[in-house]
Amino acid sequence: MAGTIEQKLAAQGITLHEPAAPVANYVGFVRTGNLLYVSGQVCFDAEGKLIAKGKLGAGVTVEQGNAAARGCAINLLAQIKAALGDLDKVVRVVRLGGFVNSAPDFLDGPKVLNGASDLMVAAFGDKGRHARTTVGVASLPADAAVEVEGIFEVS
């Protein structure tokens, strides 16, 4: 039976899929002590298709970027479940780092990353409130619009 957090996600229409395998010489997550570091997750959906492709401010809207960041957060949760077996073992979302594939004059990266932040709060409540960095970048793997990484305190 799914834990409390997965039930909360299911009520929002979110089911976790098998996380994507790393595409280079790294692992999807590393646990050290009570911290779980999850590698950057691009905005692939459950079928492996990009939710948004290209640059924010040059063809990709803030709304599309927000949805892509939400997809990245779902992928982070899938990695956490693979690492821990149960999302209820998350004590706190410590930090999210977001990378936005941006046109040089795009300034709304924080609005894009709210898609990931909002999902963490929806899933974990106050334990989902976190520190965050948003960085505009020139490109991302597969021309993904967004990539998000995370640090989580776990039991």
C-alpha cells in the first residue's frame, strides 16, 4: 500500500514512474547520513517525452516552463522512492536547484521554478518548504527547458 505522501500525490492525479537511468558516468542519487542528494532531473514525462523543449523567452512560455519544472519535481520524487522505498521517509525538503534553458533576456526563472517548489509543498506540507536557487543557462541536455536537482533530509 502506498504511503501517506503517495496517497496525497495520487489524489492530485500524480503517479510515480520508474526513474530514468543516468545517461553518463553518475548515479541518480547519493545518500550520506541523513541527507539524500538527487541528481538533476530534466523535464521528461513518464513516457520519456520532454514536457517542454527549447528556451524560455524564445518559444517556451512561463506556463510551459512551470509545467516542465513540476515534471522535474515528479522525477525527483521518483528517484527518492527508488532510494528509500517510501516517500514518507522524507523529513524535509532542504534545497532545490533549478536550471532554466533561457534566452539571454529572460528574467522570470523563479516563476518557472515555482512549478517544482509548489509540488514539494503540496506533497510534504511545511516539510516541503525549502531553500532554492534558480539559474538561467544557455542549454540543457536534450534541449530540455528545465532541470531540477534536490537535497532532502531523510530518516
